[in-house]
Amino acid sequence: MRLLCINPNTTAEVTAKVVAAGQALAPAGITIAGATGRFGARYISSRSSAAIAGHATLDAYAEHGADADAILLACFGDPGLLALRELAHCRVLGLAEASCLAACELGSHFSIITGGERWPAMLEEFVAQIGLSDRLASIRAVTPTGGEIAANPAAAHAILADACQSASREDGADVIILGGAGLVGIAGQLRTKVSVPLLCSIETGFRSVFAQMLTPFSKPTDGVWALPPAIDTIGLNSRLASQLSRSSCSIENSMTESDSK
């Protein structure tokens, strides 16, 4: 089985680190391919860059997703997640979504620690979108951005550990998520310094998608996650334009014709 890991940031080094982390956890029989955003921000840190990243997510799927059995959207905040879930033929999970759901299984209230001053408001909106606002204790952003942390992880250890402890002691979190593709590998080095369970969003995302890949998946042919109606587009990557020009009705008809032969 093939898992496609899409990083809509345009930093290929982060994609490589994320894929390596997944390969270390992957069960036998699952291979992992990485895809980096073809355009957009080096590291997403605002609503504007996140909006562009949503397009980059769909673009990467159109280019690399044809033979994927599942997709992990490897950017905490999950830009383009719902659109990708609508368009993709296979199972789709996002780091933030998977991490928040896993945190709710471990405790009553969770906090998110990440890098970048604009992420708290953006992540509050995301948590509300997935219906978990009442389980959110807090979101704390440390001074270094995710990109800066990725470039020099060791320099951020102390400030991240302090933020985790503050979230536990002051905000009432009984589970903490260390969120961001650029923070891959750091949680394992901080767990002895944090007094509550600490989730790495990368590890949690991979474990969640691996577990789901063990069960059969069929693309819905009706409802909100069926393929969208065909649309005409201008200026898009030709493969993405082709994906969007297909309609759910035409796919259903082609499947029916194939089955009757």
C-alpha cells in the first residue's frame, strides 16, 4: 500500500524529515512518498499563506496522488483538508485533525503548542470547525516560527518545554499537542520534561492513518464527500483542471459501464 504525504509548505527539507519519521513507524507493506508544495510560502504562518497552501495541497494531489491508497496532509492546520477529502479517491487525514481527536481519547482537555504568532487564532477556528472547542484548554505560540524551529530545533527545546508546562499548570490541559511539521522529532526529547501526555502531531498523524489503512475504504458516491460537480477552470495545473472537470455523475456512469462489461 502507498501513503502519500503532502506538505503544502514549499520546504522540501521538512517533507524529507516528515517522510523519514513516517518510515520509522510504518508497518510492513506500507510505503511512503512525499510531495512538497509546488508554489506558496516556505513555511505557512498566516491566513494568506494558508489559503495559498490549500490550493497547493490540491495541486500536489493531482500531480502525485493517482496511485495513493491514503493521504496524510502534513501541515498542522490542515490547509485544504476538506477540499482534498472531497476530491481525492482515497482516505485523507490531516495532522491537526488526527492529533486533536487522539488528544480527546487521552484526556478531557488539550492544549496545542506551536510556533508563529498568528497560529493561535487560526487554530482556534480550525478546532471549532471540527467541533472540539469545548475540549480545547488553550493554544500557545512560542516566539520562534515553525520554520525557525525546523532550522534549529535544539535552540527551541527550553521555550517549548516551558510552554507545555504552562499549558498544563495554568490552562488545565491534561494532554498537550506539539503541532507543526517543522517540530518533527522534538516531542520525544521533551516528554521527560512535561508532566502530562505530550503528542507529536507527526507521529500521531502517521499512527492514525496507518491504523485506518488497515480497514477497507470506498469513495462515497453521494453526500458531501462524493466527488464535486464538474467545473470549468482557467489557469490551473492541467492535471488539477482535469480532476475538477470530472463530475461525480460521470464517474458513477463510467463505473457502472465498467461493471457491466
